[in-house]
Amino acid sequence: MLRRLLISTLELVAVLFLVSLGVFLLLSLVPGDPAVALLGEGRTPQEYEAMREQLGLNQPLLSRYGDWLGGVLTGDLGTSLVPPQTEVLDRILSALPVSLELAVLGLVMALVIALPLAMWSAYHQGGRADRVISAATFGLLSMPSFLLGIVLIAVLVNALGIFPRNEWVRLGDGIGGNLQHAFLPALTIALMEAAMFTRILRNDLVTTLNEDYILAARARGMSPLRIMVSDALRPSSFSLVTILGLSIGRLVGSTVIVEYLFALPGMGKLVIDAANQGNYPVVQGAVLVIALIYVASNRLIDGSYGYLDPRTRRARA
């Protein structure tokens, strides 16, 4: 156990190092001058040169990366180049809860939708219910997220007025108001994820239901619901749990379209705005935090395999 923990930690550190180095090198190739972004147009060449000197932009590339990495190791992600010139970590800590809440709430809603649909579809394999569910999930998977979001806004906000218009209430300002504003963007994410979860879990359940121990349980007269929930669901969840772990890290940084549609101040919007402004310290810090969440969530998912199927624990032993 200690050896596996040490290897996992080393792998996590190596991945984060490569991600930080790759992002730093890529941003160094992006056209634009942070000194101009910070001071604005119309300044003298001497003023721009003084600002570059102050920011350390005249130093060699690897030296700048070493300075930035040293700050990261002490918890200092740098300072924003674009006014207001606040700490990068403060900006990330302001945007991260929004994206985390949106991702977690969307995934919970997706599981609530996907689990019964997948079990119902697998149990009625080849029947009318299976065909209807398959057609609906394929239709959702083929629909772009921005189109789904626009449809939900047009129907539930503009036409019916069930949900408020583009606003955001933080969780600390009231759970009721927060959920009222978070439900619709989370539903946009949930419908797309639920379609994928349903397809994956349904296929694994169909395979599991043909196993000998499931046939024996049926022969003993166990109810279909008990067989599905207690015997078939857990060993069929490997692929679903893996995709779920990937989705947590992916959604934290990739919900840009949803955040723009619903005017949410999350990580996706933070990264896009910073990239457009040439605010490279914010981009570097945000990508590093997203990578950390992505890798950590996958490590947690990897550790859950032993619970889902004890055979994996025996295989590792």
C-alpha cells in the first residue's frame, strides 16, 4: 500500500510538472506583449522596457520558469498583469467554487437520470423501451452543448419564466437562491453527461446480465430489481466510474460555453478572459489547478475499484 501511494504521488508530481512546463512554453510562443497589456497603448518605448524589466520578461525563458515554479511551490501563483492587479490565487479561489459546484451538481443530476434509464434499458434489451432510450441518448450526444443551453434558456427562462435570467448567487449568500440560479446550467451539463453515462452503463449491464451467477440468481427466483441493484449494478460500474472521474476534472475547466451562456464567473470564463487579455500568470495558475483536480480525481477513482469488485484487490495483492 505504501509503495503504491508513493508511486501515485510521484506520478502526480510528474504530470503536474509536465503540464506546468508545457503551458509555460506554449504561452511564451503566443504573440503579444504583457507590458503593453498592463500599461496600455501610447506609452514610450522606455516605459515598456522598464515594465518588462520589472516583470522579469528580459530574463531567459528557463530562468523565468524556474522563478515561477519556485513561487508555485511556496503557494505564490503570481500577480495578475491586467487591472485589477490582484493575486492569481485569489482570482482562482473566487472562480473555482462556481465551476466545482456546477460540475458536481451536473454530475449528480446526470447519475440520477442515467442509472434508472440504463437499468431499464438493459433489462428490456432489444425491446421498445430500449430502442426509445437509445434514440434519445444518441440524439442528446449529437446535440452541441450551446444549442441545448439556448433551447433551455428560450423555453424555461424566456417563455415560461420558471428560472431567473443570467445571474449568479454564491452559495454563501443563500442556498435557495444559489440552487435556483445553478439548476439550469447544471441541467445543461447533466443532460449531455447523462446520455453518455446511460450508453456506457447500459452496455456493461447487458454483458453482466449474461453472467452465470446472474442466471443462477434468476433461477433461485430473485426479483429482477434485486438482481439489477444488488448483483449486476456494482460490477458493471467500472467504465461508468472511470468516465465519472474523467468528467469531474474535465468539466471544471471545459464548461466555457455553458458559463458564457449563463454568465457564470467560473474557471472556464476566467481562463478565456485571461488568454484574450494576455494575462498569462492567470492562465498558467488556472491550468495548473485544473490539472491538479483532474489528476487527483482520477487517483480517487482508481482507489474505488477495489470496493466495486474485490477481485481487483486480490489481483493487486
